[in-house]
Amino acid sequence: MALSTSRPSTQRFDPVIEHPDAKGRFIFVCEHASNMIPAEWGDLGLTAEQRMAHIAWDPGALAVSRKLAELMDGVVIHAPVSRLVYDCNRAPDKASAMPETSEIYDVSGNRNISSQERLRRTEAVYLPWANGLHNLIAGRIALGLRPVIVTVHSFTPVYQGKQRHVEFGVIHDNDLSLAVAIQAAASKHTRLHTKLNAPYSAADDVTHTLRAQALPYGLPNAMLELRNDLIATKSTQNEMAELLAPILNMGLVEIQRQAKAS
Amino acid sequence: MALSTSRPSTQRFDPVIEHPDAKGRFIFVCEHASNMIPAEWGDLGLTAEQRMAHIAWDPGALAVSRKLAELMDGVVIHAPVSRLVYDCNRAPDKASAMPETSEIYDVSGNRNISSQERLRRTEAVYLPWANGLHNLIAGRIALGLRPVIVTVHSFTPVYQGKQRHVEFGVIHDNDLSLAVAIQAAASKHTRLHTKLNAPYSAADDVTHTLRAQALPYGLPNAMLELRNDLIATKSTQNEMAELLAPILNMGLVEIQRQAKAS
């Protein structure tokens, strides 16, 4: 686009797509898979420890997604850059897309960034992500596959000093159906402490991907939040995926039943 | 995307963007600006006369959009390929994206097309269009410009043998505000026979662009439909734009007033 004429060129960070030819309907989406900060953004003013912490990414989310995809013959798509550079689950005009603070930490490299820098990050990280995800979804729609969009996140057990008791949150935007069905199945068939719209909700502006990528096509969709202490090791990540795979299928079967009945 | 491994490569048809650095907020969007059918799709089984008719494009819509952009310092973006190859205002799984019939004509080149051909057209026409429009919108959002999305269409005065009396239709999806304000201003300040959600409505699946590009970002948006006999010549196209430019501005001012009051 021509607004870019006077800016330095920046590398573009395309999403990583695994099993693009999978035959199942589920696409597992990880906007916060990576804590990688490309060299041109330095350390954003953070210590190495902070850059490893949950403020930079969602630990465990990608591993659980990969196992879910293996069990359900699904696709995985994940962003290769830390959400502290650009949070791909936010629109470019939101402060939280390039946050000046994250939980209790200042992110000094994000302080007072110019509109040109917002545009640069949008073009380097957000647009390749959003368009790559859109290409994946629209291509499968064209083939008649009607994908199911499930975004996979993890959250910290202690947030701003407070313990969180919820273990599995299922979040929806305007289309409630799949989220409600997944939450009901998880409550019935697992011992996970499961809640709808916890620890966040659409009011916290966390459903951008669902809104931009699933709702316009009327695709079944939900956002999953797993407490990260439950998916901290390879074995617990695999166990969580094995627990959730049948729950997600039950959710899809339930909304298909509802659609037929109506 | 990897689903494309076994298909022949096809040219990609990017949207045309005019005045990308315009300072005004309005982006005028013409999905049906052109009746061009690229050589690889032949004539789709249509006569030269049919390929010139409204079934292939929206005559006058681009000319009115260009004059509106000139008067309002706005951007114009238009698709370079006929909607009979791919209708960029439709999702890839809709029959009307690659219609087998259009009004009273058979489009034999669109009969029984395979899912691979649906994917090929989606990748050649729809995805470059949708991603190009998204890049334009998201880039301006990143710069803090908050674009206003107005799609511009024209319709035939006689449809399936029936005369249409409406002259100016204003169509909305789930966000009614700008469309209602424009319709009210046009009814009050012009002699155009103006109607909301005519000659089509969102129920006819005609608001895909608004739904995919404006709603996820909460941008003001509306779809305009002009009866094409009123914009058949250069001078009437310019007159229509001169009539509508202040109406669109009034609509935007009105929704800003409502937002402040609430």
C-alpha cells in the first residue's frame, strides 16, 4: 500500500501452518505461540526472565494445539513473534496490540510509539498473520470443508497477586453456540474447573480473531484458555489434549444437533 | 497454502487502489467495478452483449466513486475482474460467488464447477481482493485514521421484467447506524427516491464486504445502491456524486453526534 512509501522496509513474519492438508474440520489457532522478539526490536526493555514469562507468550498453548491436531486430524496455525511486539489477537488501533504495560511489568520499548511505528509493526506482524490465516480459512471454505475455528491460549495461575481458580475457560464473541456446548461437555465429562468467559471475556477485547476470521463466514468458533500450570510439561500437555479432543468433538456434534432441530 | 500443491498456477488479480494517501476518512469500495473476464475463463458462455450488461458488473459505480473520492478526499478501491468469474462481495462457499445464473441468463461457464476450480478462482480473485482491502483498512487504522467503509453499487431499473421505483438504496448489516443516517439525510435533502435495504438487504447475502472488513474493527459502514439509469453518463455520474457527497458527510456527522450523546 502506498502509505508505506517513506518507511524503512521490515521483514514480514508469516504464520506457521502445520498439517495444511488435514482432513478434519478443526483449525487450532495460536496467536501467542512464541516469545521470539526479532532483532530489530531488541529486548523491548525487558530482562531475559521477563521475556520468558507469560507476558511474552502463552506457554504450553502450541504444544496442546499440536497434540489436539494430531488426535483430531486438524490444522495448526501459529504466529512466530511475541505478542509484546504485536499481539495478533488485537486490532491495530488497540493499546493492547503493542502494550506499554503487561500485568505488573513496564514494556519500555513500547512506550510512546509513533503512528509510523504502529504501522510498521502492523505490516510486519499483524497483516501477514491475519491474511495468512484468512487464506487458510477461505481456501478450505472454497473446497467445502467448513472449518471450525478454535483459538488456544494459556493464562497464568497468579495474576496481579491473585490466585485464579478456574482451570479451563471457554470464551465466545457474538456467536455463543460452540463455546457454550464445549463448556457444558467439559463440565459434565471432566473434572476441570471450567467456566464460560473466564478469566476474560469479549468485553476485554480478547476475541478479535473470532470476530475477524470466523464470524464473517458463519463458522463454528470458540476461544480456549488453559491455566498454564496444568500444561507445563510434555506429558501434561499431551494429557490435556487427550482430555479435550473428545470434548471439542462433543461440542461440534451438539451444535450440529441444534442446527438440525431448528 | 499447501492445499494448492497439485493445481495449475493462475495469475492473481490485485485490487486497484486510487489516492491511497488521501486524508479523508471515506474509503469507497467497488467490488463490481469491472466486466473484464481474464482470458483463461474465455467468455463463460456469454455473448458480447451479455458481457457488457449489468450481470457482469455495476455500470457507473466506479465513476461515481471516483468523483466522490475527489470531492471528499477519499480512497477508491476496486476489483479488476467481473463478478461472473468471482463476485468479491460473496464468501467462497456461496453459489452466488460464481453464479450459474444471473438474472435471466445462464452462465454456462459456471455450470457444475469443481471444488478445485472454486479454490482456483478464490485464490486468483477473492483472496487478493480481500487481503488487499484488508491491508488498506488495517494500515489506516494503525495510523489512527479510523476509515469509513462505503461500498458503491448500481442496479438495473428493470429486473426480471419488473420496473424498480427505488433510485437510491442504503443497505446495512448488523451495524445500522451509518446506513440509517445516510438514508435519513438523503430523504430530507434530496429528491431521490431513497429506501433502506432496497433493492436488496443483508438477508440476500449482499453485505459480505461490510461483515468481513468493517464490522470486526467497529468501523462506520454502509452499502450504497444507485439505479444505473441515473448514472449512465459522465455528467450524471458527476452530478450524483455532487449530490451524495454532502449526504455522506451528514451521515457521518450524525453518528458522531449520537456517539457523543450516548
